[in-house]
Amino acid sequence: MPTIERLDLTIHDNASDLWRLQHAAYRIEAKLIGVPDLPPLHDTTASLQASEETFWGYRDGDGELIGAIAAEIAKDGSGVISRMMVHPDHFRQGIAGALISHMMHAWDQVAVWEVTAEARNLPAIALYERYGFEAVDTFHPREDITMITMKLRAKT
């Protein structure tokens, strides 16, 4: 039976599982948008362990980590989804949606959520739109990357 759990990255096996998942997922995004050196592909197990983000992982019935989401609470109290990843072998199975729902329930005190997605990553944008996120801004962290900022006001 699949489970969603908060990932303790001080446990090396969890950090290694996350690193493998992140690299598999972000290699697909890099190919999709034509940017082979996406910043998440530069992460190491150690840099993931040093992150201040909170991670939740989706494990399949065999205990394999096949999806993960990370979030942070901003200084203004809003929630920021900082990473979303699903193993390519498990795309379009509802895993990303389950992770979003779980995280928002876990942090139900958050009234406003924000996420960014690369403008060419249409599947990610569509996912966030299905959850009520709306585009509010764009920015260019590098000349070859256009990010869309999306926000959601949580239901009260």
C-alpha cells in the first residue's frame, strides 16, 4: 500500500533515495524544456541533507520512493512549494496531486501558497492549475529560463 511520509534526510538512505528520484525526475524536465543543466541536477546527497526545506515522500507498496514534494514557510507566513518530483515511470498516476493534498493538510495553517514552474513545463503548470493555483508573475533567473510564479489562497 502506498504511503506518504515526512522524509528525515539525516537518515542517509532517505537522502540517497531522494537524490536518485530528483535526478530521474529533473532530467526529464531538463529535456522537456531544453535546459540540460537545471539547478536541481547539481544537488548532491549532502546538499539535500543541508537543505532547510521540509520534504514529504510518496513510497509505493514495496517502499520505493517514487514521488516527493518539498516546502518552506516564508517570512510572511505563506507556504512555498520548492520542489515537486515524480519518478518518470510513475507519471500521471495521481502521485503529485496526492503529495500536494497531503502537504497542504499537514500545513493547514498556511493561508497562501506559492509555487514556480518553468514556462515550458506545461504538465507542471496544468497540475498546479488543477489545484487552483493562478499565474501572477514571471521572471528570468537565467536568460534561458522563464519561471512563472503561481499562487493559491487556501480555502478557509
